[in-house]
Amino acid sequence: MLAQYLPIVIYLAIALAIGLLILWASRVLGPQKPSPQKQAPYECGIVPETDIGPRFSVKFYLVAMLFMIFDVEAASFYPWAVLMHKLRLYGLLEMALFVFVLGIGYAYVWKRGGFQWGE
């Protein structure tokens, strides 16, 4: 019974071996001549004059990802609006369910403080 999964296991083992082989080869065969000039930060050809500023809060990235998620979700309204007359009641119920699930996710993120910029 498990014999039917043998090709998949072999495929995954070969893929893993090739990945590890490539990582090992790049480590061993690649040039490794570090120098202070190579280790210095590089920003568009300009050598930085000051130390790096404070890091961005994780909240910034969280808000950005949430915006992308809800923005992509909102983009799905356009095809529905174009086909609304063909989909009839079924399409309306499906979109209502979609909006309901999207609203649950929105409420959850709002309740957890995901949209707050400040600490």
C-alpha cells in the first residue's frame, strides 16, 4: 500500500540532495576573499556617513501585509460585479459568504490591534 508513495519519496530525496549539493558546491568552490572594503555597507554607490537609524517596528510590516491581503481580496469584487447578472442568486450568496468571512478576518485583526501604528 505504501509502495505507491515510493516514487514521491525518491523524488523528494533527489530534490533535497541536489539542493544540498548546490549549497555545498557554492560554499566550497566559490571565491572567499573577504576584505574591509567588501564588508562595508553599500548604498547606491554612496558610502554611508552615519550609523544606520533605528529599525522599523514589526507593526509597520504587519500593517503593510494586512493592506496587501485585504486589497487583493477587494480586487475580487470586480469580476463578481461583471458577472453578477449571470451568477444570479448563487453568485450573490457566494459573495455574501465571502464578505462575511472577510469581515470576520477584519474584525479579528482589528480586535487584536493589528491596525494600530503606535505602541
